[in-house]
Amino acid sequence: MLLFKPEHVPLILNGTKTQTRRFWRRCRVKVGSVHQARTNMPWQDPSGHFANIVIHDWYEQTLAHMAQWEVEAEGYRTRREYMDALAAINRRELTGWEEVWVVDFEVDSVPDTGEVTDAT
């Protein structure tokens, strides 16, 4: 399971956000594995599961070494915009020299919500 903020859901579902950076001590995913993408913990609200994502790659990186294409793969236009969002999500100030795990992913499937949509 990988947790995301609600504002990232549409970016993930439309294929704009294809990377996530995490402050893990060690990598917690494997290439080829499929994980639930959630907006909350399952015991809080089971409806938080919005997609299954497949992991394509992972690597360590210093935040200061992010390329512009990586900023865009995170779903942001500028490095400053991304760094401000990451600091708010993690509730900490960032210098840019923090080491993070970068996870490349894509949506594998979206769970059936059981909703009926009008196809006309």
C-alpha cells in the first residue's frame, strides 16, 4: 500500500503523476510489484483505495538533484512548487539535500466502485 494525498488522485489517474518520493530508511517496493494506492489507512475508510499501481523502477536520490522532467513526473510545474508541497506533506522544512527513495509507477487498474454511470 502506498498513501497519497487526495489532491494527487486525479494526477495519478490521468497519468500526469508517475513518480513519488519517500523518506524511507530502505526501499519498501520491488520492481514489478503491484500496490494499492490509497488516500488513507484502510481501517479509517475502506473507500480510500483509488487504484492499483505497478512499480517500474526505484532509486535513491538527493532532492537537489531532481531534473525538471522528474518535477513534472511528480505532477508539479516547478521545483519550488514541488518542494513546498513535499515539506507540507511531511510536516518538515527541507534543505534540498535530503536523501529520498524515488518510485516510478503507473496505474495498473482502478477498483470497481459499483457505481452505475450514464453511457449515453
